[in-house]
Amino acid sequence: MVEPQPNALGALLSTRALERQARDYEMMFDDFVLRLGGGRVTDRLALPSRVKNSDYYLPLEDCELLLELKQISVYRPGDTVDAYFEKLLRQGKLRSWTRASPTQMHIGPESLSASDWDRFYGKFRPSITDHIKKGARQLKETDMLLATDPRRPRFCGLLLINSGDYNLPLDLMFRLVEWRSKREWHRGFFSKLDFASCLTVDLMRADQHPMQARHIVRPEAHALLPEAVRMFYERWLHYYAAAIGAMVEFKPHAPVRDAPLVLSGAFAGKLVRGKGVRQGGL
């Protein structure tokens, strides 16, 4: 560990967990993007009142990013994956499953029909679909107003933060985003949504690193897009590490074990700066 460096994330983590507001997360990302040389779109561009603009503009070495920040903040104590599948079990819709413990079931791809899986991914957290659709529209409208530079491609990305839904694991949030994005891309929609990144920031799980994230880029993407997402995430890791006094060694091409997706279970609480203890939550 090293001495923490002051930034807005450190201030967020120093605030009592249950007192953290949506605006606190926005201010943290304002600070993060500003430190990278970017800023709010509204500070760079005079926008017509009717335009639903995206949040941030960020120049990188070989490209530029437009970013829209969305938060998942509503906690639904009874709305868990386990409760969802227990209901399907009572309705006789589960084809095959095993009981891992009195309170846990093991569900596989063969457990539901294709239509029932689609229903789960489409309906389990409808707010995620709303965020993606709205964000894709905001990115598209903002992109149309910005001048283009043929030498520097512009990529549009959605940042989804789980800032309060303790029953939404990061991997499940990503799977819901992945399902929706791939369907819309396949249908020719979301023309200006080039990537989506799923983050948790301060929610704590015993089996998950707080800096863990998952990303998806559109199929047949521009050759520079994966590198741009990697570069953005690396800068986020360094910003996060500075807030908590950690060190980062980023090895994007190092071999890693592909960990299985964790689609159930609850977060235990929120991180507190300098303590790493649990506060709030269940």
C-alpha cells in the first residue's frame, strides 16, 4: 500500500455509506474525467434545449470518447435471482436444476427454454434496458453536434454504475447489458453505442475485487476501439488506486483464468476509505 492521493473518489469513500447520493458519484466522475483532460459536454458545446446530451467528452492519444454515465441505485430487497427462479420452480417451468444448499439452486443453460431465458434477461431489471436505450440516444444526439476529425475516430460509450442495488451482482448486470446490446446491434440499432462498461465502485463482495469491471464492444468494431476501452479502464484503475492507497500493475495481455459468471448473491455493504469494512447494505 502507498499513501492515498486526494481525489473525489476518496471523498466519496470517506462519506458515510448510507449518506452517499447520486450526485456524489457524478461529482466523482466529473473529477476523474477532468484529470484526464476531458470534461462535461455542456462545458464544451452550446446545446439546444431539446437535445438530450451525453455527459462527457474525453480526448485520448489516438481517438476521442463520448461517455454517458448511468446509475443503478434502487435497492429491491426481495427482488433477487434466487427468488425469481424459485417462482419458476413453483410454476413448473424449470426443466433441470440441482439444489446446491437449502437456499441455493444451480441453474444451467438447459434449465429454461430460449423464450424463458429471453424473458428473464429482458424483464429482471427493466431499468437497465431503459438506461441503455436512453444512453444510446443521448450519445447519438450529442455525436451529431460535434465536429468530426477523420484522423481521430470518436467512440461512444455507456458507463453503468451499480451504486445501490445490493441484489444485482456485477456479472449479472453485465449479462443483462450484454444481452440487450447484442440484440439491438444485431437489429441495426444503437448505431452510436460502441461499448458499455459495468462498474460497482463501492459495493462490496467477499469474492470480488472492488476494482473489478466488465466491458463489451460492438461486433466488427473499429480496430482502435478495444485499445481505447482498455486505455480508459487502465486510467480508471489508477484513479481508484490513488484514492485508496493501492498500487496498480496493469497487464492487459497477461494470461488469466476465465472466472465463471456469478449471477446471484447479494453485496454485503459499501466500502469505507481506509478501513475496507462493511457499512450499510443488508
